[in-house]
Amino acid sequence: MTLALPSRAYDLQMLDRPADRARDQGWVFGLPPGIASEQWPLDPVTGYPLMHGFTLLLPEDYRVHGDDIVALSFFATAPDHNDGGAPDDPEIREAVLARPSHPRLSRMTDILDYAYAALLLTKAEYDGAFAAPPAPLALATVERPRWFDVGGASAFFEAAPSYAKKMFAAPPRADLSETRAIALSPRADDPNAGKGPQDEHVRENPPTGYQPYYYYVGGKPGRDNFRLHDWAKDHAHNHLGGTMRPCQAVPEMSPFYIEFEEYFGGYNFGGGNAQLDFKDMKFDWACG
């Protein structure tokens, strides 16, 4: 089947209010919708449930897995379990991977071997009730992640640097279901909409026509010659498709990806940002 490529990219904004599913494009923090508790992915490193980062309702031109898959939920290692490299306990890992899972679960790992996961959701699932996180494995011995007691929003606010706290008019409620709404708006100008991001100098796949968001005056690389293209100056940091602005190298991905900051779910990316390709289920992040 030939997939139609999107003609637009979308900026994503985390609003300072709880989500309303009737008008918003999903939510950050909180809980995933429409799944059974036992389908919530556990962390094969710790045996605790992975932290829900966000659930995004995909616009129609980004429903790359078919019209019946309308949203995705992203899960990550809790930031207080992410410190320097993942230990490997085969007994925990094997017990986690032997459990029943959601039929559209994809698992990913980062360069430090920490765990991430994505669930592709039907409309019925997206419209469904919030899921309750399951109990951790009896084998789990690490300290309980903070989100497990107060919710992702409150846990992030407690540990966030001052610039991130300013995104909240008041501290979030200490509740597992506390969310922040996602708003979506088409980018006015993004020549990379529908093009897979790649670095022309190190790409492994055929060229996609992707353009970097910057250039050098006179074609001479150097700090003093670095400039942003006019079309990139108003692009939001969190976005769906289009021009990528990673903290380090450009990971080669399909046009169907999300780029997001640490506060878009409350992660530990070393002050950097991350990218999730939800067509090919690739995940990457780099520190700032």
C-alpha cells in the first residue's frame, strides 16, 4: 500500500490547563486511555510501570497505520529511574516480557538501554476511560518512582528547573489523572513537511529533499556565519512532522514523527529533547 505523505507539519503546545477530550488534541502527563491495566507496559529494567508521557490524537494526514488508528500513547522510563545507564536483571526483564501485552505495543530502548514504549490506539480506546497503572512486579527492588504516588504532572513540577515551573500558573494537583492539554496548529511555512529528516552528510537512505533549519552565510561554516532560515524562526519546539531541531545529530526518520522537550511528559533527557518515529517505531534523544 502506498502511503500519502502529509503536506503540513503541526506545532504542538502544552496548555496550562487540564485536557478536555472534546476540544483538545490529547494530553501530557496523566494516564493512558482505553486499555486494561494489565496492558500497561512495565519497565523491563525495574519492573515498575513505565511512566505515561503523553497521548496524542493524530490529525487525519498523520494516521499512517490506517484510519482506525487515531492516536498514540507514549511511555518512558521514570526520570528518577534514569541515571547513568540501565542495569540488566534478566529475571525482571524476562518476567516483564513474558506478560500479556497490548496488541499494538512497540518497545524501544535508548543508547543507555533504558526502556520506552508506544501504544497505537483505536478511536474506541482513545475515547475510553483512563487506565489504572498495574502493581510493580514482586521482583522490583528499586525505590518507587515519584509519579507513581503523585502523578506525572506533580512529580515533574516538584523537580523541574525554574524556567519549566513558569509553565504552570499554580502547582498541578497531586493526582495520577492530572493532565495538561495539547493544542495543535498547522505551521504556516515548513518546506520539510512530508519529508523524512536526515543529515545529507551521513544519511543511509536515498535523499528525501530534507533541508536543515539553518545555513551559513557565504556557505562558510562558522559560529559567526550561522543563521536561521526565515521560515524556521517561528517553529515551536514540540511538533508533529516537518523540520527537526535536535540538540545534537539528526536521527534519520520517516516523515511521521514527533519531536518533544523534556517537559512534554516529564523526562530526563539531560536537558535535551527527543524524537519518536511512530511509523517505524524508532526513538532517539540527545542531551542539550
